[in-house]
Amino acid sequence: MVDGAKRRAALAKVKTAVMKAAMSGLYHTGAHRLLAPYTQGVGVIFTLHHVRPEPDEPKAFAPNRILEVTPEFLDAVLDQVQEAGLDVVSLDEAVLRLQEGDDRRFACFTFDDGYRDNLKYAYPMFKRRSMPLTLYVPTDYPDGNGELWWLALEEIVARAHEIELCRNGELWRLPAGTVPEKTRAFAEIYWWLRLIDEATQREVVRVLADRYEVDMAADCSRLVMDWDEIRTMAADPLVTVGAHTKGHFAVSKLYVSRACEEMGGSADRIERELGVRPIHFSYPYGDPGSAGRRDFALARQVGFQTAVTTRKGMLFPAHRRHLMALPRVSLNGEYQSLTYTALCLSGAPFALWNRFQQVNAA
């Protein structure tokens, strides 16, 4: 399993390098503009997590930086999307356009996990522009019970000079004294945790958090909106609240009954708190290893009308038949450049990534 984690970490690094090289080539040759009529589709759903200012002293070791963008960058992206002629619409409107065959291009903006900075920095920006957004809430989080284990792992590795883990009854030691060592240790542990079952994953992180005095409950309460703050956003017709499971588990790794409870239970809780049952869902992590064909069927069975993944891609008319497996495009903290988003809006990088398949719902 550790060898698998090492391979996964190495593969992720290679994929990032390949994507950067491909995007650079597309931009400098202008090929994205030639491909755009064939690759841009009818719309795009953007994925975001944190929106907050750059810290005064950026950390050298910050593996979760990919999950945050600055308010200034997001504001510039909104300008760019409008200047490109796309309508910023709600998910309800996006579905309607797909079903009716409307060829007007559109963009949706979605925010996963319910971070408090979404309320402070992102929401006022959308309200000022009268633009809709969607907030996906893992319902354990507003109670302060969420385990933001990937953030906890970053804090653990940052504090440690060496990480010791019990793996299959054996001791696994990883040096973490320097930034390169910390980066390597984080990647290997992260991908190992992503490969194992969810219960063991959480238990491993809890043990490490106790050892290195990382308070996951306090971090959750500090970073994530409570129900009153979510109600503040939900009261605005511009805001759609969707479900994101209860405990942010990869549903593909759960038994059917537990997966349905995580999905349906999160919808039940949102309905109790907000008075409206959510019809939109986001799969935690959202990659093919975390949500697949079985889970797409379960999302429909539970009663959702759409479900989004993190599979990279634009929306095409054919997606009206795959509303439980919608692709998204991440606004990634490592790619805070309007050159990057211009390429994204062309759809060309994702066409190359997906070998020119418009729909990937396997």
C-alpha cells in the first residue's frame, strides 16, 4: 500500500508537470483559440474552496495551497468570464439550459466545505455583482465536528522532524526535517490515506493529531461556518446550498447503506436547518477513485437532481444525460493566472486531458 502511495504521489507530480507544459504550449502557440469552437462546450462549473488574502509571510511548506485563491484573483476571474461572454448562472439554470439545448455559454461557481472565508470574501463579491453561487456543505462541519484531516496532516508534518506511522503492524518512518522532506512525507502519507478505508484513515490522523497536539475540532470551528452563518448566506436567493455528505467521506469506499446515509443524511440535516431540501450534491474529493458509476446511481436514488465531481472538463449538451457525474474545473491556488483561466475557458487543456471525450461518466 505504501508503494502504491508513493506511485500515486509521483503520478500526481507528473500529471501536474504535464498539465503545466501542455497549457504553456497551448497558450504560446495560440492553439487554444483554434480548438475553442470544438472544445469549449456550452458551459463550465468552477470548483473553489478557500478564498482569502495571501498571508503576510507565505509559508515555504504549504501543500494545501492549491485549495485557496485570493479575493483579487477571483474578482479578476469574474471580470474575465463576463468579458468572454459567459453568463454566470445558478445550477438550476445550468440544468435547464442543458435540457433545453440552449447554446448560450454559461459558468457556475461552486464552493466546497463551507469555509468561513467564503462568507467574508467571496459572497460580498458575488452579491455586489448580483451573481449566483453554490455552497456545498458537509453537515458535520457546521457543528464543529468535522475532521479537516488534510489540513491537520499539513500542520502535523510542519511540526515534525520525523513522522512515525503504524502501517499493517509495522513502523513506517519518514524524515520531515527540511521543506523537501516535508513535501515528500506529506505527499506519501496523503496518498496512502486516500487509498485505505475511510475508518482507518481517520483513526490514523486522529492518533497523529493527538501526538503532535493538533486540535482538529478547534480548526474546524475556526475555519468553517456555523449554521447561523450558513443561514445568512442561504437567505439570499443568489445562494444555493447543496449537500456534501455528513463527514466528507469518499462515498465509493463506503458500503451502499453507509453511502446512502452520508448522502441522504446530509440532505436531511440541511433541510432541518434551512427549511429547504437540497437537490444538488458534491462528491467529496470527486475523483474517479472517490465516486464512480455505483455512486452516481445512488445519488439519483437518494433524490438529487445534479451531482458534481472533480473530473476535469467542460459541459457539453450530452451532459444532460449525465447529471449525476458533472465535471468541474478547479480554480487552483497554484495557477492564479488569467492566462490559465483563459485556457480553461477554451476547454482545450481538458480536451487533451480527456483524449477529446466530451463525457467521462465511467
